[in-house]
Amino acid sequence: MTDPQRGRVSRRTLLMGGAGLAGVGIGAAAVGVAGQVSTPADAPGTGLVPFYGRRQAGVATAPQSHVQHIGLDLVDPGDVPTLQGVLNLWTQDASRLTQAGPSLSDTEPELARTASHLTVTVGVGDRVFRAPSLTALRPSWLKPLPPFSIDRLDPRWGQTDLLVSIGSDDPVTLAHATRMLTASVRRSVRVRWVQRGFRNSPGMASGTMRNLFGQVDGTVQPPSDGFDSLVWNDGREQSWLADGTSLVLRRIAMNMDTWEALDRHGRELSVGRTLDTGAPLTGTAEFDEPDFTASRGGITVIPESSHIARAHRRSEREQILRRAYNYDDPPEPGSADTSNSGLLFAAYQRDPVEQYLPIQARLAEHDDLNVWTTPIGSAVYAILPGATASRPLGTSLFEAAGGRSGGPRQK
Amino acid sequence: MTDPQRGRVSRRTLLMGGAGLAGVGIGAAAVGVAGQVSTPADAPGTGLVPFYGRRQAGVATAPQSHVQHIGLDLVDPGDVPTLQGVLNLWTQDASRLTQAGPSLSDTEPELARTASHLTVTVGVGDRVFRAPSLTALRPSWLKPLPPFSIDRLDPRWGQTDLLVSIGSDDPVTLAHATRMLTASVRRSVRVRWVQRGFRNSPGMASGTMRNLFGQVDGTVQPPSDGFDSLVWNDGREQSWLADGTSLVLRRIAMNMDTWEALDRHGRELSVGRTLDTGAPLTGTAEFDEPDFTASRGGITVIPESSHIARAHRRSEREQILRRAYNYDDPPEPGSADTSNSGLLFAAYQRDPVEQYLPIQARLAEHDDLNVWTTPIGSAVYAILPGATASRPLGTSLFEAAGGRSGGPRQK
């Protein structure tokens, strides 16, 4: 069981990902991994991640095998009571589903019997703050990213009013939760896109995840001792957002055909890490600190143009929580593409302008990997503070707007 | 480890599905389930299903969590040497990938390190037999199903020349195997569709799978003692097909909105089973024999128009191996649908005309469930006999056609 209220998540917990939950299985005892405890998979209601808490689950929670990021638009973006009703309903349903119980008006309660580390994480986009009562409450960073020369953005994967990210180790649980959380609010919101991602199944691979280029992906994460201030909002700018965070969600297409035409050495130089272990080219193990000054025959071992050299932080603030997933959708009908693959890159940080943008601007300027990767979707969300039974998602926002905290208008 | 060469698979093995493999996990000992033995998940190359054998794996193998049925068309359907080259390459690559090794020219060998019960199962469609040397070798049943009044078939999910069904408990393994098996033959074949299905993750739910209507789905299976003669081809009509089988793959859309408008009692009457346990309405447990004559107040307890009453076999031959998966794709862009869900219904049997068609004709004539379900895709394949290192997939077919068994033309 992972505790989302635990602000400090050890490096190991984060990096272990689903593998941190490997101790599941008949006869397997509960296994403690730094920062989390997993329960045996055959226990009733197996794999429960608390929903209620100061902070939402699904951010610092060890990544599950499957995720669906669902982008939704309000039918009437100015209708704040309806927004409040939607968030209230999601709170009630998610608090039940994540605990392996049926949602309020669950139509297939049998599919709600397992949670498999189900988490539901809710965010709001900038358009929501166009409502007069909310205008002054928009965090300054909640706006579209500036355009980058490498972008080939498809509006199909663009900014939406709301985001629900649903994660689980079980695809049936995920499908059911998706159905319950979208069908219940269909009169108030429209699903604009669903982005599905996956990682290895629990216990099937250890350590940092690999993307579909075969690279170890997500080695660099905030350190335990700076995690809270790097990831969670402190309420300094907008007090209602304390214990929330921000999400930058980028859909990055990866061209398998051209990547596979590159030899192994060329691939390793473009990333700056070995494919085998993910070690920097100057080291022998994944978590070795890269030495960007080391040279051989007058040439730096890790090319200055490589991904890790360009992504490496220039200041302590340039740190983000990476929680990426692979996607591999069928090629569009009639397309000659052999694959439709890539990465759902998700970066969580206190302030994306301060923390994420400098990294992204540098990568857009140059990153050897840009030859094979193309950003095709982009959106930024404020991830709301956590909920309790008496304070549903968004309560602090609506209180700040002068609304009532109880009895939101139901749809 | 499941042995695909084992012709007799116990009812329990089949019905347990992925749950039969639940004994995986750190510290879990190998667990024997009737007919199969699973290996601990943390062993290197975890979860290996033999590829070589008299019969292909992926039919009688306990269903994995994820499947991709990939329909492909030959660029030149009359080019038998190319077909032979494709099957030879698939044999070589699948024999490696399923054993947690890289494919022949694997471009991301790191993604091949786990197999997670990977199986690769290959079938051929009727058009392949239009080649003059193969015409006489077509099994008589290998042809499109007759049209049914309930069908709303979309050619997008129609018959293809070739089928590769890839199953695994790990979505990353599945994506990698899909990439390797399709990219390597891209000059000879074109992917026409990919149909992705899922069930519960290993260990997450026990017993027969549930579909997204919440119903227990697939209770009735061939008995152990009749399994071989019901499922595997005996070579009587086409000797080259001995130890092969047939697959009828139907894509069945399930209308969640209208189904969810029906009350629980109405749902149970339409199926003839309880939603809770899947027991027939005349019984208390899933595998109780339904009593179609039992009545209460002059009305049969299981309606004659219910799914199980209509599907129930009228003769011993009307038995098929059901190996269905759920699908839940994002609604089409711009669509007002709230879900795009259904069932990838897969029926394996010695002879679909004799075994599957009578059941299907009866269901098409009337099945209460037809109100909420719509067949939108249909295809029939001959699943080839198994391969060995010296006899790649299709060898018996090409031998019967008078071709050489060795040295097929490579692309």
C-alpha cells in the first residue's frame, strides 16, 4: 500500500516503479520497500492506495502498469456550480473505486471488486479560470507552453478543461473505473481524448522503466530530501493550491523506423547512456553521476549534444518528477506507418515555468534525440490538492472563490 | 510453463485463465495447477511457454492478460515463396522471443528479456488458397461465415490473408514482439488491423473472465476427455492441417449505455445467469448444469430466449473453445459515444461449420443479448500446425503443395 500523503518518497520508491510492488502473488508475504508496503495480491480488495489525503494519489505513488489520461471539456466552461458538481461526484466515485468498492451508481459492481493499486488524479486546465469568480485564482504558470520549433502539435491531443488520470495494475479495473468516471458526468463534460500508456507488469522487470526505443527512461528524479519543495505546491502564490502540483503532459511520437536504422553506438551517443543498463557513458551503473567533462582523445565521452547532457539541470530548481508511460496504438486506418508508438511524458513539479521550461527550452534548441522524437500533444494542468470525505476535490478553490464548500449543485 | 503440446487440457486449466498462473511473485514457489506448472516470476526469462511443438501455443494455453490479434494482407497473395519466407521468419523470431531472447535482427534486445508467457499463434485466411498450387489444399470450412441478420460488419475488421495473435502478461513485451514480428516482414505484408484485448492481470481475479457488461464470460468449454477431437484438426480432410485448428474471430460491440439502462434482474434474465457468481438461474454456482426445464409459476426460470438457453449445445459436436478478450478503445475522434467497448470473441474448433455455425445461427435468430451487442467484425482462419526448428510454420502445407520444405525464399 502506498501512502500518497507521504510527501517524502524515497528515490528507491519512485525508481522501483511497479517493480516496487513485485512482492505480490500467492504465498508471498507482504514485502516492505522503502516508503511503501505491498499487500498480497490474493487478499480481498488487493492493492489499495488511499484516495483521501492531503495530496492526491497517482503522483508520488509508485507507477502502476497501466494509465489512462483522459482529457475532458466542460460543456459550459463558465458554469462553476457544474464544475463543482463534477468534482464532487468524482470524489465520491473515486473514493469508492480505489478502495475496491462500487461507485455511487455502479452499473457493473462485479468489476469493482479489485483495485490493483487504482488511483484517480484530477487536474484543471487554464480555461476553467475564465469564469469570473475564478479568474484571480489562476496560478500564473497555468497557461499553454510557449511554442517550440520541434513541436508538431496535433489539436487532437491538446489542452482540455479537465484531466482525469487513472492508473491501475489491472486493465479490467482501469476500463471499469474509466467507464464509471466518464459516464456519470456525461451531461456536463465531453471526453476529448484518451491517452493510454503502459509499463511492465508488476514483478516483470525491475528498476526504471524502458521506453519503446529500449532506453532506460526516467533515471533522474528529485532527491528524497528536496522532493516536497520540488514537487508539491506550497500555496505561496495561490493558497488554495497548497499540496497540489502541476502536470505537463506531452505526447511524444517516436519514429521506430528511423531509430532502428541507427546502429547501437549511435543510439548510445544520442542518449548519453548505454542501452544495456542505462549507465551514463562515463559510468558503469544506471545511477552513476554522469561526468560531462570526461573526454577521450580530445572528445567528450558524453556528447554535449546528447539527451542527458542537454537535459542535465543547470540549477537546483531545474528538477521535475518524471512519470512517463509508453504508448503503442494501432497505426491509423489506411496509414502506411508500421508503428504508432511513443511516450506519454508526464512531468510533475511545483512550478513548470521555473522547473520544466528551462529544460524543455534547452532540449528544443538541441537534443540529438530530436531526430527520432516529435512532440505531437501538449497540455498543462493544475493538479488539485487532495480530498477528504467532507472536503471533496476543488473545495479550497471554491472556498477561495467565495462559493460554499458544501452542497454543490449535482447534475 | 504451459505445454502447448499437451493436447488434453483440463477444464480447470482452461477456466482458470490467467489466474492459473497466479503463483508468480517474489518468494512464491512454483505452483502446479492441473495441466500446467508456473515458474516464479522473478526467475530469469520468467514465464516461458514453449513455442516449438506439434501444436501451436496460444490456443490451449491459459489466456494471458493481454492479446493483440493482428490481421495482415500479403502484398502479392499469389506469391507462395514469399508467404513461405514470412512464415519462416516468424518461426525463427517467435521461437526466440517467446523464450525471452531477442529476435533474429532485434533492434531493442533489452525489451526481449522477459517473455511473461508470450505466445505467437499464426493462421491463414482463405485468400491464401487462391494461389494455384494451394487451391486444392483449402479446408472446406475456410471461407467467410454466412451473413447473419444481426451483423453490422465493418470491413475495417474483416478477413485478412494472415493472422498473428500475440499474447503476454506484460504490455511492454507484447508491444516489442508486435514491433519485431510486423517490422521484419513489412515489404511482404501490410498490417490491416490490430485488435487489442485484455483480461484481468495475473492473480488479480480468479476463475472465468468477466466481460465489460460484468458478466462471467466463457464458462462452457470442451470437456477434458473430448478436448482433442473437438479442438484440434485430425487431418481427415486435409492431412497437412493435422494438429492445426480453426479460429473464428468476431468483434462484438457492446452498447454500455443501453445495457446500463437495464435493471439487474433484466440483465440476469437476458443472460440466464446471475451477475454475482455466473451461476445459472437454476443453480447456485458457476459450473452447475443449467436446468432449462425448471419453471416457477408456469414460467421457465431460465428464459428460452436467454443467451445460455439459445447457446446451449443441441448435440455433442456443438462445442467450441472460447478464448475471448475485452476491448475498450477510445471513442472515435469527434464521436458522441461515451464508450467503444466490446468483446474479441475467439472460438477455436476442429470444424467451424459443424461446431460453431449451428450455435451462431441460433444466436443470430434470437438471443436476448442481441439488443445490446452487435457483431462488427468477422474473420475465419486456419491455425497452422505447430513448428519445430527444422520444420517452420507452414511446412506441411508447402510440402503438400509440392514445394520444398527447406530454404524458402527470404525477403
